[in-house]
Amino acid sequence: MRHELGSELNHGYFLNCCQETQKELLRVGLEKCKGLKDDTQLSAVILLLARCFSILQAMPPLLSSEALDVYDSARRSLSEAWLLAFQFRFKDKHDKAKRWLDRRDDSWKADKNALIEFANSRRADPIDLKKFYSGLSRLAHPTRDAAENSGNLVAKLFGKHADAPSIETIKAKLELEKYEDLYRVLWLLLDQDTGFIALPIDDSKLPIVLIFMRRYKTRFIPQL
């Protein structure tokens, strides 16, 4: 697997994908969901995906400014929204989506084990959800790893030596992973599994997104 994004997949593509998708989600919300006020399962999915792209668009500045501890927390917020949107796409989750729309306690917690089981059974565009989520939890909560990460950032700020792995190494890793985060959210937007509710997305309004998905999948998604 190549580890270079190449000139075709770059920061501009990242932001353009976010903005292109946000515009299409807004169109769907206005035209199909009565301005996202109809309290339907589709509205719940659109609202959560809109949150995902809002967070995604805010992440590159955090990374470039080396606010890595804040970046970790943002990724955790992204993962929570994505996992719940993932769950609400299932046709049989209407009642759970309604509880979330009604602001019921704990209705925002996705059933991660069920999602992992689904991802493993599909074996399409495989994502190691268990590893993905546990890694984010370790850094977004006040664990020792998270605190040491913040300590290294403070040390660098005042010109002191920061322990390995270096901040630049971490940034390089996160730079690649932000494209994985984008791909994951776009996959959920575009996938048409028979168990999912339909999303009335107009692909013709997402030309940049479709180019990104095709090129990213060619480079980074294992062919089974």
C-alpha cells in the first residue's frame, strides 16, 4: 500500500469535499425533510452527517497549529457522530432515531459491537472499527498517553525537548488519517446497502467527492 497521497489527493480536495457535501446535505434537508424539522429517521442521519462534515472541516487548522490534544478530542467527537449516523442508517433503527430526535437520555450512544459485526460481515471497504474507536478513546480521555501528549506539546512550545515519537511524526500520521476519516464519512453517505435507508443524494452534485473516493479507494483500500 502506498503511503503518499499524491498530488491528486491534497488539502484542497479535503476542504472541497467537505463543502461540496455540506451543500448537498443542506439541499436534501430543505427539500426532503422540511428543513430538517420533520423528525424523521432521514433527518436524524442528515443532521449527524452535517455534524461530521462540520467537525472535519475544522480539523486541518488544529493539525497545522499543532493543537494535537484538541485534535484528538475533535476526532473523538467526529467518531461519535459518525457511529450514530451509521447506526441510524439501518432501516430497523427508526425507533432509536426517534428517541435521539426527542433528546432522550443516552440515545446518542451507538451500539458499536453491532456495527463492528456488520462491517465484518460485509467485508467491503473494511474499516477496523474496534481498533479505530479504542485508539480515539485512549487519547480523548484523560489517560496517561493523552496527558503525555499534551506535555510534549507544552515542552515544544517553550523550546524544550519533547519525547519520541516526535510531534512531527505524529502530525504526519494524523495527516494521512484525516483522509481516512473523510473517506469513512463519505462511504456512509454514499453506500447503498440493502439494509440502509435511502439517502436521496444527487451524485451529479458531488463531482469532487466521487473523484476523491475513487482515487482514495484505489490507493488505500485492500482489494478482497
